[in-house]
Amino acid sequence: MSSENGQSGGGAEGAPPEQLALIRESVRKAEVPRAKPRTWRGAALAKELPVARVLVDKGVLHLDRYFDYAVPEEMDADAQPGVRVRVRFGAGRHRVREGRREGGGLIDGFLVERLAESDYSGPLAALAQVVSPEPVLSEELLGLARAVADRYAGSLADVLQLAVPPRSARAEQRPSPEPLPAPGAPEMGSWVRYERGGAFLESLASGGAPRAVWNALPGPEWSEELARAVVATLASGRGALVVLPDGRAVARVDAALTALLGDGRHAVLTADAGPEKRYREWLAVRRGAVRAVVGTRAAMFAPVQDLGLLAIWDDGDDSHSEQHAPQPHAREVLLLRAAQDKCGFLLGSWSCTVEAAQLVESGWARPLVAGREQVRGAAPLVRTVGDQDLARDEAARAARLPTLAWQAVREGLRHGPVLVQVPRRGYVPRMACANCRAPARCRHCSGPLEAQESETALRCGWCGRDEAGWHCQECGGFRLRAQVVGARRTAEELGRAFPAVPVRTSGREHVLDTVPGAPALVVSTPGAEPVAEGGYAAALLLDGWAMLGRPDLRAGEDALRRWIAAAALVRPQGAGGTVVVVAEPTLRPVQSLVRWDPVGHAVRELAERAELGFPPVSRMAAVSGTAEAVAEFLRTVEMPREAQVLGPVPLPVTAAGRPRRVGAPPPGEHWERALVRVPPGSGAALASALKAAQAARMARGAGEAVVRVRIDPPDIG
């Protein structure tokens, strides 16, 4: 035993004087009675505005309203609108003493407003505790959360759980820095490459509220361009918010903003920061110390003061769709917020979603694009390998990689790294015409047709109707195709073909951020492609049918988006950059990639969806559960007159131990799903009707079977 251990073994009597002082201070603090949540029987109420309207954190639809509580005089100063409180919830009218309701369990909530009197005729319970005097729920944030809850048929409490981060007392005790003066207007930089880029920045810097859909040129300049838009907004004395799909994109914009503004000008809100740091950054934004925010989808509710710009990058990425109830999409939340705050809006991407094309077509936003000469100068050369080329290619039949791909890899490795994109597992091809590759669609609702026991037995994945005599509407063919053509053993084949070249992988288990500019093979799944120093010399986009054949309405759009995201990392054609895509060259997404025309693809997709009544032109809701529960729920919903119910159809059974997708049934359970479609203008009525029916089911008790309602799900088939 050391001497130090020997001294400490004698207890407090042998402790040094400084330790004794610490012990006495701890005992003194422990003797002070803490304010525990309790019932304030007989306590005097606040003299002015003695009623507190509280939103309880229950998250169930039939309790999605405010509740009134009495404000004890002792809490009068701290019980201000926007603070966190604790209340007793669940006591009945029979538990009343001295005119006050008592009992019930303690539950968290937000104090929404103070009133002189309540419209509730019975006795009120008193606030149990003001958790913190820090106001965290502003009137603007409450209005946005209510709009999102109504839009997605959810509860206000669930939305506020997404909008307001958990409290950290240590972060609240730290003062936020003083706000810095507005910076000067930035230079145009690479925005001059776009036809209206300079005018967009000038409008932001002068206090305007321009709304634009930005089709970014390929290359790494997008993060700096986004940062310059933020700086221009700050120069006008207003705030800016940028929402990005993942932490890697956040890090790039963060670095660009730091290079332009220095430290302390913006906050970064991501889950990787940890609860305390994230809450500290959020408080700095709430208090007005910081006016620029960069973050992932959780930042879409960031309480930026005096908003001048809302921006979102790559809105087609799955990461922008929230997984927790009510599952809002960041793009839709920012659109609601732009309308509420009347501020500027920027939707940017290398590609273009159908929703973005709809914003331009409706006139709500203006296109922000570059001329064709600029596009040709920045984009790589794109070459295609189709089924006929594979059939004639001896190397492709033997090694599952076409000769053109081998040549592109070999030539690219002489000058730098080569990217190989392989679709991740889980893609399931849908049925399509074997001749022209047109998707097989239902004649009744235009839903995707799925093969049953044989190729001649087809069933619609939306309405469940059988299709016995299918033929292609494009070419008149009768043969179907569902087989993926392309490379399967990509990494093994490339490793054997180029034994002296290092092979790096980037995927779900390990995602690389950057790779050196030295020759190497980088095999990546879509969305996990690292950035190469100086750009990739070449890229291979393999198994095109694995993405184009997904049983999803967005299969073509999503495939093109992922291809363009990978090709944008390749050097321009003038510097030798080459992209080889293994997919049928006649398909629309492949042709759009060759021409580097994602906007044209989105416009044509939008026109087809408008003709067929598909989202986003129409609004859709998915209702899933057991067959009996779905049927009973649909009988109770007071649908809008224009509503059309498709289905229900069985959902695939989730195997035990396998990853469960959003909207999928619990493992081993047999569920069905019905789709409800309404025309434009009826979406709010549909969401309200579904929310009312779901609230009535929950109010009836726990005996009701689970029914899941999702508004505008991204995976409708």
C-alpha cells in the first residue's frame, strides 16, 4: 500500500484541509432542500395571468391539444411562455382538494402562454415545476411545429421532440458569446458560372428573398458556392439555415464557411456533436448569438432569428426523410418555413428531383442553371454499355465486366484513382418489358405490376388487382424482364485483374471521406463515395438494372441522382475524366446522364406523373396494419369526396433478425397496406380526416390493433 492510500484510508479525520473544506461544502449544499415537484395545495396563485396553457409531452393524437394549469405565485417569475415545465397529468375530477385538482403522474411539457382565466370550468391542477427559466419554444417555432403536425397527420408533441433538443443544464449555465457584426458582401466566386448566379447573391445581400432551384455544376465547388450564399445573407443582417444530407457534407460546408468568415460566425448542428455540445450550439442560435446554422435534417427546426435564407442540398437523398413520427421530410418543412417567414429559399443538387421541377413549373421558384457550354466544360465523358454490347462481349460473359469497362479502368489508373459504384444489397428488380424496358404498370391505377408464381400471373402492388393479359403500351411486347444484368463479384474481379493496385472500399460499415490522388480502385456503394484529391480519373457505374429495376416510383429518378453524384466527382472531359455506366443506353435516365440533363429528366417525369395522378402532383397516404385493422380503419375515415382508395395489398413479411425498413411490418407479422390518393388541393383535408380517425382509435383504448398512417411516404412502390 502506498503512503497516499494509507492516508486516505483513515476517513475524513485524516484528510488534508482542502479535502475537508470540500466535504463541508458538499454537506452544506446537501442540507438545502431541493424544490421537488409537488402539488401546491393552499399555495397562493400568481396575481396576474394565473393560468398557464401547457402542451404536455404525450405524443398521442387524442391528447394533441393544450391543457390549462394554475400558476403558483412562487413560480410566477420563471413560468414564462416557452419554458419547459413539469405537470401532474391524469388525475380525475374526483381528486380535488381545496378547489385544486391533485394526483396524476408527472410529465414534461412546454408552457405555451399565460392567461387571465381558463375556459375550463373545472378545478385546475397547479404547475409542479418550472424545469428551467430558459425559453426554448418561441411563437414562430410553435407555429412551424403545428403546421408540420397538420401536414403529416401527427401530434404537435412528436414534432417538438424533433425540433427542441433535450436539455443540458450545464449548457444552459454557460453564457453564449456576443453576436458579431454583419460581414461584408462576398465576392461572386464560382457563382459567375451560372446565368443568374450573380443576381441571386446580390438579391440576398441587399435584403431580398429570392427563391431558386439550383442545378449545380459537377465538381467540388458546390460547398463554397453554398457558403457564399450564406455570407451574402449575413451581410444583409439576417440569418441563414442550411440543411445537408449527412455529416460529410456538413463538414465540407462548415470548412467553406470557416474559410470565408472565420470562427464563431456559424453553428453546426449534428447528432455526432453529442447532446451537450449540440444543445449549447442550439442555445447560441436561440439567443441570437449566432445567425447561421449548418446541419443535418434535425437542423431544419433550428430557431434562427430573422431568417433570410433557407437552403437544402440534395433533397432527393433518403437521409432528409425523418424516421421518427410523424416522419416529415426536410424539404417540405423548409418550404413551410419559407412561406411562414417570407424568406429566401435555395434548393440545390447536382441532379434534380420531380418536386424541384414542380417548384419551378408552378412559378414558386426560379431556375438557377449554367449554360450548356459551362456544363460540357465541367462534366466528364459518359459512355454506356448495354445488353447487346454485353452479349457480344466475350470478356463480359467470362468476367462479368465489359471490355469497355476494363479499358476505362486501365487508362484511368495511369492518371489517378478510379471509382467503382456497386448498388448495395436489398435492391429488388421490378417487372418491365423485355424489349423496350418500359415498366409494367397496372391499367386501373398505374401502379407497379409484380410477378406471382409465373410471369403470366401479375398483380398490382398498389390496388392488388390481377393482370392476366398484360402487354406493353410502348412497343406492344408481351415478354417481361426482371433479371439484373451486370457485374456481381466486382471487388474480387478487379482485385485479380489489377493485383498491384490498392483496392479501397467505402460502404455502410466503413465510409471513407476522402482518398489520395494516387492510382487506386475505390469500390463504393451509392451515397458513400469518397472525394478524391484532384478528382477521379474514371468511374464505373455497374449493375444499372439493380437500381433502375427497383419496385419504386422513384427508381429512375433515384438511379440518375446516384449516378450523377458519383460522376460529379470525376474530372472534366477536358482533363480526361471518363464515366462508364452499365445499363441499357435507350433508357431515359441513362440518356439524361449521357447528356448531363437531370432537369430535362425531372420535367418529363413530372409531366407523366401529372397525367397518371402520381405524387407530387397528387397527395398520397399509406395505411398499413393487419387486414382486419386496415379494413375497419378505412370504414371509419370520413374521406374527402375526391379520395381514391387503392388496395389493400399484402406487404412482404419481415424476417426475424433482418433489418426492418421504414413502414415495414414487425418481424413475422402479416400486414396489408392501402394507399389513399387525392388530387391537388385536398391534401390537407385527407391528413385531417386520417388524423381524426387515428385519434378516435387511440381514445377507445389499448384493445385496438395497430394501424400505421404515413403521409406522402417516399416508398409507395
